[in-house]
Amino acid sequence: MSQWEKTAAVEKILFGLAFLAFAILFSLNSHYLSSCPANPSVQRGQIYPLDNHGKIVYLTKTENNKILFAEDSFFGILLLGAGLHVVNWGLRKLNVS
């Protein structure tokens, strides 16, 4: 198996993981938009706003951290995949075995 074939396999895995992270982010976002209050509640700790196309709900610190982690995971994995795609393109152009 050549080097660019190996990087192509890893690239596919990374893009699959990015899709999974996006699906988790979408699921969390949908869940929180349907279950969290539209007004902040200091007593319950729901003070972190989540804005989705103008609809704002308030999350707890834990819920907000989950959203942030899912966003960071999605964009981080996507950037890794894109970087590996560029490397893979270069290896193919150079015809590296």
C-alpha cells in the first residue's frame, strides 16, 4: 500500500469523524432548543445563551460546555481532514510510493 493510499484512508476516517461530530452538534442543538427556557434562570444556572437563527435559549454551564466541545471537535477534525487532503493531493502529484 502506497503512502498516499494510507493517507487517503486516514482522510476518510477523519471526514467520517467530522460528520459524526456534526451530527452530535446538530442533535445537542435541537435538544436544547426544544427543552431549555427562553429566559435566563440564575437559580438553575441557565445563564449561557444559545442563539439559533434568532431563537435564544439559556443553557447551564455543563450544557454550554457540551455545545462548545462538539463545535470545537467538528471544526478541529474538519481542519485536520482538510490538511491531510492537501498532503494527500501533494503525495499523489509527486507520485510518492
